[in-house]
Amino acid sequence: MQNSVLVLESLKTGWKAHENLKGSHPQCIAFDSRNPNRAYCGTYDKGLWKTDDSGQTWDSIGKNEISTSNITSVSVSPLKEGKKDGFSKVYVGTEPSALYVSSNGGESWERMNDLNKLESSKSWSFPPRPWTHHVRWIEPDVNNLNYVFVAIEAGALVQSRDGGRTWIDRVKQGPYDTHTLATHRKMPKRLYSSAGDGYFESFDYGESWNSQTEGLRHHYLHGLAVDSSDPQNVIVLASIQLNKHILLKMQSPWYIGDRRMEKSGRLFRMVFPNPREQ
């Protein structure tokens, strides 16, 4: 069941798996909180897809407006706007890097052209394929409808404060290679970045950054999750930095960040170690 989307259905007798989009190389999936049966899936070389029946069937969308079939990120705003029965705003990122936005459930798309006019765009490059780059992560702010953050792999973490019309370029002390970014309802302005160049936090919407890595044996980070009820509890996925990206995921131990009021500040302690390192 490789390179497909699996939907698990809970039954009285156990679980049933439904396999869809076979051979499509899914890269990302996002759900619309206003429409529980609606989800979007981005694939590499097969474009963007949507479902309105919780993943039982899928329809291809955006083919005439999204300039490439390489969809590397998709995200749905958690904040409501417009009609009560409408769709939430959807952001789609591609390779090469471009950002598209839809406010009508994917019926039409608009490219946010100013993203590619940033000064840093001249140096964007993905090391395994240095002739190109892509949008790795899109994070619509959970507190401000018009704020959205975009991570380019590799080269920049940038932001827009007007829904993608205009952009603020990366700051020098910020993360260069963000893989996952998070915002938190209980901590407006706070950003969490899990990046190839370490772990970063900002408390002012990315105008300044600090990096806390004490306790991290490996500083090449992939995933990140923040406790929804406690913005101080953070989990990151880390690995040894290797030239071959695929090997990073195979050798990834888990760490948890525990915010304590101690002299050492933020500490990391291991939760699940990599058996190969024991």
C-alpha cells in the first residue's frame, strides 16, 4: 500500500482500510474544520485532489490554474470567514516554489505572485535537487485570519500579514530550513520552528528568534507538535544529518521539550530513542 492514501474506518469488528489515489505519491493532506467530510491531498506529479466523503472518493482540482502538478504542501485556515456554510481558505504550495489561495473550496485559485519577488528567492535551493526548491510548509496563523507563514525548502521562512498579497522576507537570525512551523491559540505571536538548522522560537511573529537546543543530540529536525492545552510542551522529530534525505526519516529518534523555570532554561529530554543508537 505504498504511494497511496489510506482511510481507516472504525467498525464494531475492528478497522477497515480504504486505499485511494494509488501510485500518486501523496505529499500532504489537510482537512477543512468547517466541513468535516472535506479534505485536500497534494501529490507529486499528479496534482491536487479533494474529497467530500471523508476520503472514499477523490476529484482532481486546480489543473487549469495551478501551474505545476507537483504539490508539496497544502493547508486550510482554522479561522472562519464569510458564509457560515462556506469553505475555509485553502493554501497550496508547489515545486518550484509558488503559493496559490482559494476561498471557495477549490473552485478557483489565485497565485500570490509577490512571494517570488522577495530578495531571498534568488538563493532558494533544495540540496538534493539544487536547480529547484519548493514550499515545504504553510502555516495560517490560528489567531489572525490574514497572517500566513511559508517555509521554503531551502532558504527562507517568510510571512504575509494580508493573506498573501504582500510578503515580509526572512530575518537573518531566523531559521533557514524550516520543515514544520506551528502557531498556538493560547500564545498569540509565538512561532515554533522545527528546521534543518535546529529548533527556533519567536515571541513576536518572527521579528526576532532564539534557538534552544540543550539536550538535543541531533540538530536536524523534521516534525513538530505542540500540546494544544499547554503551549510550553513541544515534541520534535530529530535525526542525524545525512546527505541522503530519505535516510533521515529512517534513523529518527524523538525528543520532548519541557519548559521549566530553571537556570538552564529550555531543556530537551529523550522520549523514544533510536534503537540503532543504543
